[in-house]
Amino acid sequence: MENFDVIIVGGGPAGLSAAISAAHAGMKTLVIERGDYPGTKNVMGGILYTKATDMVVPEFWKEAPLERPIIEQRIAMLSGDESILAGYRDPDWAAEPYNAHSILRVKFDRWLAQQAEKAGVMIITETLVEDLLYKNGNVVGVRTGRAEGDLGAKVVIIAEGVNNFLAVKAGLAKSLKPATVAVTVKEIISLPKEKIEDRFCLDEGQGATIELYGDSTAGMMGVGFIYTNKDSISIGVGAILESVVREHWTPNDLLENLKAKPYVKRLLQGGETKEYLAHLIPEGGYTHVPRLHRQGVMVVGDTAMLMNSLNREGSNLAMVSGKIAGEVAAQAIKAGDVSDQAMAVYESRLRDSFVLKDLHHYRHMGKFFEDNPHLLKIYPKMFSKAAKMYLTADGTPKKQRQKEIIQMLFEQRSKGGFIKDLYGAWRALL
């Protein structure tokens, strides 16, 4: 049986970040990826954050296959064919050190895997890890589906993504439930770069993002998104799986519903769909973060439910968690102690970082939306109707129109209901 210091199960951003940091610390490191190559099984919206990535590969932007630096972030609330928009633009984000870039995962993950290999990491693809290996109750490696596929390791880092089969077998996580994951579908639609820049009001090479709420998900808890790439647009929608099943939607129908909205349709006009992807995204939040460690094992990235959906942050949480896990593994191995207590340093460092601090801050958000399914159904309609009433110049005095708007709002939602919703939002978000 071949032996390694560290084995990482999964070749996504979390796993590769763990591998790079472990290898830089002198560890003999192996990544096992079930896909044909890193990136083939990985799906996300497509935004990569500079700070976290720079911690793993300094000044990555000088050579990584990035699409566009994001200089504008918009939010849209959709109600039928109507939309309410808000946004922030900063041209400085188009220059170093940047804030975020749009990426295509297949290209980026292959590049990140190459950086891992340059650091000395061995990567095995098309291989499924079936279980952990134990000796006297201690984890000593992994069992793969290959002939003579047992591999020894002092530390195993589980980065298998949201489908947490190995973490469940290891007694660290519970099986997924429809209420704790979102089903997300995405298309990549080709468009000439000049049209992208014209339609999104961008200078050459700049990028923008749009998050869409309300009717983008048929009023279900979730979000639609549009991201600009060099010569394509990534458009997708994600909603809690339990809601999708209950409301009798299919993921593809949700996406087609979003693409048919007038505001969205104009942005995509003339484009050609090049790729269609689907994936589950962790949405359990802080209260569903599993046990993060045991003797000789740590759990990172999506497997650890590290997703801040409110702020559209997942890749940065994954990469930071992977980097910390790789460093903790190396430290423990050098000290000759891979006990659960030694692995607990990983969780301690996560709690000291923005990763678990942010998840803890928004720990009530999921429950708030789950208990109040009306929020994304009635409020977009109310606000859209209020905006239309106020902005329609039909000779009605503004003071009278304001009274009519207030009356309309309270007809849709009682004063007590408003207060309850505001208090719940304050607790969940602030």
C-alpha cells in the first residue's frame, strides 16, 4: 500500500487549496478526483474572489484563466414583467488588486490543479473514494474503487462537495435533506464581447453581475444570477430543493421562466447556448455545519456547508477552509500528533476567520425565510406596484398618491404583519 502524508478527496477549489498549502509545507500530498479531470464535476455561479485566491496562489490574476474583473454588482427584484433595480459600480475594481472576477470553472480548476502539481501534489482522476481505512479505530487512509486501491495517509481532508457520502460514512455529517440544499441550473450563452459591454454599460474587459429575486424563482427562496464572461454570459437560477418539489417546478422550467422575463430576455438576445449545467448547492447555513474534524480527518468547502448565500460567497469560503486545513494537517504531522484534539485547531482557526463568523452572523436567515414563504411572493409585487403608482404621472397630487400607496400596502399586508416581518428580517440579517 502506497502511503502519503495527506490525502485530499475532491479536486475542487477547497481540495486543491488544501493540497497546495500542505505541499508547500513539505507534505507528500495526493488529490483523488472522481471526474475526468478537476473541473468536470464542479459547478458554481462563476465568481472568484481575489483575497481568498491570492492567499492560495499569490498574484494569481497574472496568469490564471479569468474572464472579467467585476466592477458593478446589481440587484433586481422581479414581479411579473416589472423590475426594481439597485446597484453599485466602482471602476477601481477593474485594476489590481481587484475585488472579484468571473470565471469558467472547467478552465480555472484545471489551472489550479496545475499549480498544485507544480507544488509537488500528485493528482489521481476518475477514481472514487469508497471509504476511509481504519486501524485500531484510527483513520489511516482511504479505500478507492480501483484494484489494490487502498492508500495510506496520516491525515485525510474530505472535499467531496455537497454530496457528502464519505463525510456521512465517517460519522461527521448527516445525509442531505431537501430543505438544506438548493438545486441550481446554469447555462453559458455565447455573445460577442462588444454586445456584452454595450448591454451592461461596461468599458472593454470590465464585468458585471446581477442577482435577481422574487419572480426569478417563482417566489421561492433562492436567486437568479447573470454574470458576464469575456464572450459569453452565465445565467442560472437556484432554489431550495424542498420548495421546488413542493411547488411542482422543474429546474429547467425555472431557468426558462427567468430567461423569458423582459429585463433578462433583452440581455440574452441573439445569444447561443453553449453549455447546460446542474448541481446541488449547500444552503443549510451555520446550524447545519457538520462536525468539522475527528482523529486524522477534516471536512472543508461545500462538504462542510460553508456557503454564505446572502452575499453570494462560496468559493472564497471553500478556498480559505482548504488552505487552513492543509496547514493544520502539516503542523499536526510534523508534531507527530494527528489526534482529534490536534485536528480541532482547524475549527478554531475557522471560527477566528470570516468564514464561520459570517455564517454565525446570518445563522437565523434560513429559518426566517423558511418560516415566511410569503416574503418573496408578496413583497416584490407590493414594491413594484408602489413604484408604478408613485412614478406614473397622471395628474394625481403626490400627497394623495402617497396615501393611496400606504393604503394599498396595508391591504396587501397588515400593520402587524409588516412589524413581524421587519423584526424577523432585523434578527436574521442584522
